[in-house]
Amino acid sequence: MLHVMGVEENKALVRRFYEEDWDRCNVEFAHEVFHDDYVRHDLRPSEAIPGPAGQAKIAADFRRAFPDARWRVDLLLGEADLVAARWTATGTHTGPWGSVEPTSKPATFSGVNIFRFADGKVAELWNHRDDLGLMTQVGAPIFAVSTGQESTH
């Protein structure tokens, strides 16, 4: 029998996800939140590992780069099988993050995640994070990429 959770239960699980997975770095909590075949949508330069293991790796990699990171949920909205969360994070960039070497600079940045639930777990997540603001604050090089379709106006 499928377990169907209500909006308030889904919102509570999302809040707990931020507290455990991100704020406390209990990355294994992702296995309680995400379906084995959950799909993540974001602008990362590489494909995320599928399922809860992929989410756990993303959080662990970020925690290595920002070991003192703290997460705060600013807003939670839910309707039907969707929960949207706006959050703010702070941390000091003291470890490598992707190709960016540590800069020891502090950063405060925010993002919005939209979670789609199925059978009591997250089946899909859309991640919208202020990467430009984060990269600027830690002093990472920012490159503009040409699309090859410059305007002639």
C-alpha cells in the first residue's frame, strides 16, 4: 500500500531535511527523504549521481568546502505534492569547491528548492541557488561565456 503524506507532513520533512542534511551535515538523512530514483534539476556543470546517494554527495562536497556552513529556512510553501523552500546559508570557504580553491572568505547566499513528493518521499527537486553571488563573495573567477549569437543591434 502506498503511503500518501499531506502537505504539512511534506513541509515538515523538507524542514527536517535542511536541518539534518545541510545544517548538521547528517548527509545519510537523504536516504530517508529521497526516492531511490529521484531526479535533481539544476545548473551544475556535471550530472549529479542519481538517488539519495547523489544528494548525500552534494551535501558532503559542499560541507568540505564550507565546513562551518549554517542553513536557515526562511519560507516554506506547500500545495498538493509540491513544497517550495527559500533558504539562506552562511559559511567560510576553507576547502576546495569544484575547481575553486579555498579562499578563506565568508559568504552569505540564498536559494529556492522546489520538491515534488510521491509515495512519501521526494521524487524530483529543482534547485535555484545564487551561484553568482556565492562565487563573487568567495573571490572565485567569473567568466562570461559567449553564445555565438551576439546581437547586431
